[in-house]
Amino acid sequence: MSRGNYSPVTRHTERDLAALLGPSGITVDPEKRAAYSIDETIPRFEREYAADLICFPENTAQVSSVLRYASEHRIPVTPRGAGTGLSGGAVPACGGIVMSMERMNSILEIDMENRTLTAEPGVITSEIAKAARDHGMFYAGDPCSGDISSIGGNAAENAGGSKVVKYGATGAHVLGLEAVLADGNVVTFGGKRRKDVTGYDFIHLLIGSEGTLAVITKIILSLLPLPSCVTDLLVPMPSAASAVKLIPLVMTEGGVVPSSIEYMDRQSILNVERYTGVSVPYSGAGAQLIIQLDGMDRRRLWNEAERVGDICVRNGALEVFVAEDRNARDRVWSIRKLVAEEEWTNSMPVMSKEDVVVPASETARFMEGLPGIMARHNASYNAFGHIGDGNIHITVFPDAAIENEDLHKLAGPMRRELYDFVRELGGTMSGEHGIGLKRKEYADIFLSAPQIELMKRVKSAFDPGCILNPSKLVP
Ligand SMILES: Cc1cc2nc3c(=O)[nH]c(=O)nc-3n(C[C@H](O)[C@H](O)[C@H](O)COP(=O)(O)OP(=O)(O)OC[C@H]3O[C@@H](n4cnc5c(N)ncnc54)[C@H](O)[C@@H]3O)c2cc1C
């Protein structure tokens, strides 16, 4: 780990920060430091990077006092939500302070008249969805990690998930932010209003900025009326190419924007079968799609489901299972959720988890090219994800048993070839997991020199001393 030109965390730093936050507001316990120095990126960055001190602010004033202190003393600060990130964003690349937002975890207000929910950043995403639901409202941000990730982390990563195709990623639901700048100044962007062209759109500059520009301390989210009817279609298709070609037709011919269009390739389904020991219908199909429709009118939804089902059958579907009641829908989605669960419990070493996005028109070409790339790097893979957005997750396994350090090395050439191919198709290397530490060295494949220069200037305008999450995102 290179600590750059930063000052070390000393006993004086510990004493000063304990005075700002109280003795229980900081820790230097080695086990805690290790636990707060990694996220869920596989292969892990453990042993490579370590925080010197973890702090747990309880309010905006404390965040501000720590950042002011860190700026004055030139100590790096890495903001951390729930640590479920998949690109090393919360990993302290230059050591220093990890600022955990876990104690700022209150839902501050639900305002029915303005249809907004205001929350601190440490609130777990599914608690926001539940609070909205309890008021008959709908929070449409829906990362698959909703039960474990925080809303601050979702905003900082512009988290996507399975409802982006209709409702957009996290940033589409954010109306306002309170944030603390590196020098400790507190700023408020936006508010409970739905329109605002008064000045630059700083909200959407901070969304997806991976903790490199400011620490988010309050978020105003937009709520929608809760859809009263939901139907899921499980559609086995003969091949990956036939599955992805079907997707635009659902919207163009069917005239329907589904709330989700999820994809699982044959290998993903076989992994689920092996993991659960239970057979999945049509597990031999080339791929399976889950198409979810939602709305307020049951008859209308039924007509839409029929239309979409017809399109699927006309385009080669082996079957269309319609799941209308809660139990049947849970069974359909449990297969999709088990794809991810199986991967976390699988003992096989993972070389990389990828998160590429290509335009809808290129998904078939992407699927055709993928096996060749993996074969050239002696790797096998399974692919799944949010295909309605052209966002495909690929979990890559080396064909031979390999140590953690070698997995990082092996992943490099594979990623480069994959990303070059994705760029050729007009796509990009990450749809929702971010650049973080993991993809920083590949950013110049997708970002031009003037873009990178502009990013550097934005970074230095927000954080001239470069103390906020250094060595991330900006190439
Ligand atoms: C099983 C599993 C499924 C997943 N599914 C999805 C999915 O469907 N869609 C998706 O988009 N992602 C998914 N992820 C990735 C991850 O959950 C998201 O990136 C999530 O938004 C991270 O939130 P977090 O609270 O864990 O943030 P962390 O991992 O703690 O941090 C992520 C980044 O945000 C910054 N940050 C955190 N809080 C703040 C703050 N208050 N102010 C400024 N910066 C901050 C950190 O510095 C870091 O750069 C999944 C992860 C797992 C493990």
C-alpha cells in the first residue's frame, strides 16, 4: 500500500479525534480495522490495504469536524456505508481514516404531500422501501443488495438493480442531498422540489462519485404511488442470443415497459441446481428471462402479460410461466437470487466479477463474442443480470486452482480484452458497481484524455488536498 504524501495517524490523531467524537466514536482495534478495510470485491483486497483508524460520526456536525481536522492535517478519509461494494470503493487505498456512516441510520421524515422520504446515509435500503410501503408509497430504488447495503452507498455508487429498466437507478430518485466537503463546509443541493435549473446539477455530480468529492449526510428521495398489481413471467429460451434479441421487442411490439427484465444463462441455472439439489424447470434451456410487469389495474396488467407472453412464444420461448400470486412470484425470483447466493458460497476461486453494459442492439453480438474471450484466458464463466438495461454480470473462474494474488494478476489481461470488446460495441465497463480500485487502471479505455483532465479538475475543485477517498475513480 502506498501512503503517498499523507501524514500518518499518530497517538495525537487518536486523542484529537476522540475529543471530537467521544471515546466510543473511534477505534484502532486491529480486528475492526481489518474488517472495515475490505468490501465485497472478489478477489479480495485484504492484506493489501489497511485503515489506521475507524471513526463513527453520529451527525453532520461530527462529519464536518473530522473532515476539517483531516484536511488541516492531510490525512486521507475513506467514507464507508455498509461495505457491500463490488469495486473496492470503500477500501482505504492510502490508509488513514475510514469514516463509517453506520450510526447515521435514521429515517428522518416521510412527507406525503411532497411524496418524499428524507434519510441519513447509513439507513439500509430495504428499510427505506419498507417505510415507504407502510405509508402506501413506493421507493423504486432496488439493488439486489437492498437488505445489506446503505442508501448513502447506493447514492455514492448510483446503484442500479432490477427495476432500472422502468424506474431508473438510484440517482433518478434523489431530489436533494446534504453533503460535507473536504474542508468541513456543509452544503445542501436540491430539496423537496421536482424541478431545479438554478445552477449546475451538483446532485447528479455527487451521485456515483464514489466518495471522492464529498461525504453525503442526508438524502431526500422521491416516492411513487405503490403499484397494486404485479405479475412475473418466467421465460426459458433456447439460446442466449434468442433471449437477448427478444428484449427490445417487448417494448417496441408489446408497447410495455416492464419493471424488470432479468437474465440467467444456462450455467447460472445449473449452478443453482447443484447448490440447492432441487431441479429447476427447463434447466437445459440456453437462458431464462424473468419479465416483471406492474401497474394499478389488474385487467390492464393481464392484457399486457398476454401480449408479452405472445411475443415471447412467437420468438422461440420454450414456455411462458405466469406467476401472479405472491408464492409463485417468490419462487420465480428465488432462482434469480440463488444465482448470486450460490456464487458467495461457492468454494471455487473467482477471478473477477464483471458488470459490463452494452446497447440493447449489441447484446446478441456481445453474447456471441464472450465465450471466445473467456476461452483465450483459460477461464469459464456464468452470466446473469439486468439485461433490460443491457447490464450483464459475468462471474469468471480460472480453469486451474490459483492463489488470491495470482487471481488479481490473471484478471488483468482478461479484463482488458473484455473491455476493448465492450467499447467496440458502444458499451462501458461498469453499469452499477463502479470504478473504485478495481477498474481504475482501465478507465482510459473508455474516457478520453480531455474527459480525464476535466475529472481531475472537478476533483481538485471539491477536494484540493485530495484527502477524500484518494486513489479511486479518477485515473
Ligand atoms: C450480493 C450483492 C448484490 C449486489 N447487487 C447489486 C445490484 O443489484 N445493483 C447494484 O448497483 N449494486 C449491487 N451490489 C453492490 C453494492 O451493494 C452497491 O454498490 C451498494 O450501493 C454499496 O452500498 P454500501 O452501503 O455497501 O457502500 P460501500 O460499499 O460501503 O461504499 C461504496 C462506495 O460509496 C462510498 N460511500 C459510502 N457511503 C458514502 C457517503 N455517505 N458519502 C459519500 N460516499 C459514500 C464509499 O466511499 C465507496 O466508494 C451488490 C453487492 C452484493 C454483495
